[in-house]
Amino acid sequence: MNIEELSKSQLILLTILVNFVTSVATGILTVSLLDNAPAIVTQTVNRVVERTIETVAQAAPAAIIQAPAPSNQDLVTAALGADATRMVVIYTLETGTSTDAISVGTYIPKSRVVVTAAQDALPKEALIGFPGELYVSASLARKGDGVAVYGFADGASLPKAAAMTMVDSGSLKLGQTVLAIGADGSASTGIIARVNEKGIQTTLPDIGAGSAAVDLSGNLIGLGAGVIPGLLIPTNKITTLLTATTTTEVSAAPKGS
């Protein structure tokens, strides 16, 4: 067959076949020559190969396509979603859900407790409503410095919730974003305006006493004090109450003025 009579597809296939056969032949010839070559030649070839591999390896990370960083909106929705898994409603155990909720609070999975802002109306025996309509009885374990802590029986089956850390007020920065889901279920955003002896002052609206405020990572910044809109009880008071061996009861709500 005359090569001029071949179609374009046949010419491409013929070219590929020739290149393949040439590559195989070159490889076989190279191996044969290296086997019979002096040691110094083999060492030189190995060094060239090693240097080539190192150069390619150093350039490789730059070629890797990095995943785009999450947007601010993604961080906000993820943090609020985590906060929602820990938000609970507090009822009086005696009447249960047949009456209105007394307050809202935040479940701390690691400590197996619920924390809320201290109020006179809080019952000693409560029914805690978790997301998903799960209800577990709890007892008022500690109360002090504007914070109330409810504990559960050792054998109580508690739901899973997003893990979190409690952000120390000393590490907060002015202008830092703060997020919250209010007692009425509405989400709101704000910033840290001031941190002083009164608590953490933010630009959040009135989120309700006991509602949690979190950062963009979903970690707890504080609880709604319920006295002044935007005023939060710092987590330092919660940590102190959880680690204290004795507790002195104080007034039902923190002073905001």
C-alpha cells in the first residue's frame, strides 16, 4: 500500500506506532549500554536522574490547586448551625411542656451540663428540651455570679451536639464578630464593642437571658444577660462556677448598671 493513500486517522495511528516502537527500542538500548558502561558513567546518569526528580518535586507544590477558603457567609452559617445544636429550652419539671418555657440555655457536651443566666423564676427541678423534641429532666446544681448550671443524672441519655470551647473574655478583640440565636429563634450578628467589669458589651439586639453568643468558629463567647440589650455574661464566670468546689448563691440576674 502506498503511504500517500493512507487516511489522516491511519497516518496518526502509524505515527503513534512508530513512536512507541522507537521508545521501547531506546529503552532497551539504554539499559544494555548502562549494563556494559563503566561505573563512572552509571553514577553520572544516576545523578542527573536524581537532580531532575528533585527539581520536579520542588516545583510540584506550586502546581497543586488549593481549595478556596470558606467565605464569611459559610463561616456564619456553620457557626450558627453549631450553636443551634446546643440551644435548649428550660421548663418546670412539674408542669413540663404544658406551660410556657421559663428560659433558654446552652448545653455544654463535654461537661454534660446546661448553663443559663441566673433568674428567680428558674426551677430547681427542670425539664430540658433539646433540638429534635428530646426532653430530659435536670436539677439545678449550681448558681452564682449571674450564672445557673443544671446537671443531669449519671445514666441520663443525652443527645450529640457540636463540640465547642469557651472563649476567655481576655482574648476577645474590639470589632470581633459575634453571632447569636435569640430566645425567639431569630439569628443575629454583631461585634464586640467593649469588655469591662460589667461584662461583654456587643451590638447584638436583646437575644434573651441565657441565649448563647458565639464566634465565627461556633465557640461560646458568653450568655445573654437579659438586663441590657447586647450585654453578655462572659464565659469566665461559667468556668469559675463549674470548677468551684463550693458555690455561693447571688442575686438572680447580673447587674448591668
